[in-house]
Amino acid sequence: MSLPVTHYLVVSAILFVIGLIGLLTRRNLLLILLSIEIMLNAANLNFIAGSALHGHVEGQVTAFFVMVLAAAEVTIGLTIAVLLFRKQDSVDTREITFLKG
Amino acid sequence: MENLLFYFFSFLAIGSSLGVILNPRPTRALLLLVVTMVALSALYLLLGAFFLSIAQIIVYAGAVLVLFLFVIMLQGIEAEELPLLTRFHPVILVLMLLCSAVLGFFLLRVFTGFTAGAMKGVDGSLQAVGRSLFTDFLLPFELTAILLLLGVFAAIALAKKEDA
């Protein structure tokens, strides 16, 4: 444990920003979901670094819950992608024009 | 040695996640995300979170990303990505960079002004995490079981064809 915790926090922040950029710039719905996975994992790294910093195991438990949440989220997201593909033969977000508010 | 491992795996994670958002081919982006997950699990190992490091590989590289791979190979190949420069006006891009630079400057000030104590280290074994999970966090743990069950139901309900 020689490295200061700031190193891990910086890596986590960089990964989060990369995920955010991917979320905003990608057009394929599936790749947008992948960017969300990057962001969730960046948050997880933050939790685990905090857990090691304070010597509590609670951060790791929270990271575990985030993993479970990500698995559930991926299930629903992929189902929506399948439905979208069935409806209009594409997962390109530019072509989703039938959503009405 | 620990520093070397940390820098190697964090650069691996950052580089491959850049590949995920920049690679125009969805399948390759997905495989790069597997590299990111493995590098992150190595970082968890450095932080002493042994159980989560293995869970990361099993859950992400093993289950979630294989699910993704199936769906992408079945139907996600054709959405084409446009380069950033042709999609946005250069003026907008410059403004975006300016805003990000201001935000990044303030974030850096927060980071440099932040002095954390030395890492205490934590027992991240399956035993320790499991004990915390089944004593302090028993209710949330049961709720995640319900969440996963609801996820299964929702996937079946959404994906079922109407006429079937």
C-alpha cells in the first residue's frame, strides 16, 4: 500500500470521463451501453480505493451491489436493443424517430 | 514493483477504454472492453479486494460481455460512426474544449489540495466481504435478489413476441 489513494482516484476520474465522452458521441445503442459499463466500473474503482483508504469493507460491498445492478441494467438494455432492432432493423440512435412524448 | 504494476494496468485500462469509444467496429470495441475489465480487476487486486477482483472477471468478462457479444454479432454491426470533426461545427468543438478545460482546472485544484492519509488497507477476502454482506447488508442483499428476478421477468416480458 505504498501508493497514495489519489492515483487511483485520478485513474477512476479519467475512466469516468472517457465513458461519458463515449456515451455522448457514440451512435450505436449497444456501444452506448458499453460506455455506461465503463462509467460504472470507474465508480467501482473509486469505491474500492475508498475502502482501502479507510480500512472498511463497506466500500467493497457497495461495489459488489453496483456489479449486480450493472448486470440487471445490461439485461434490460440489451432487451430494448433487441426490440428496437425488431421494430426498425437498426440500433442507430439517429434513426429512432418514432418515439413520441 | 507495486508502482510498476499500478502504472502498467492503469495505462492499459485507460488505453483500452479509449479504444472502446473510438474504435469504429463494435466487435473490436467490445473485445477492448474485456481488456479494460481485466486491467481493472488487476487494480482491485492491488487494492486488496481479492473477492471483487475475481467477481469482476467472472461477472463482466465472463457473463455480461459475452451477452453483449451475442447481441452485437447478431444485429449491432451496421450502425456507422461518423468522425467527430464532421459531426460538430469546429466552433462548437472549441467551445466544448474550453468549458472542459475550465472544469478540469477546478477539478485539478480539488485534487491537488486534497491530502488523504496513508492507505490503511483492508481485508478483501471472500470471508470478510461475505460476513459484511450477510450481517450489515442483509436487507440490500435480499433486495438485489428481487432486482435480478425482476430483470429476468422484464427481459422475458419485453422480448416475447406479441403473436406468440
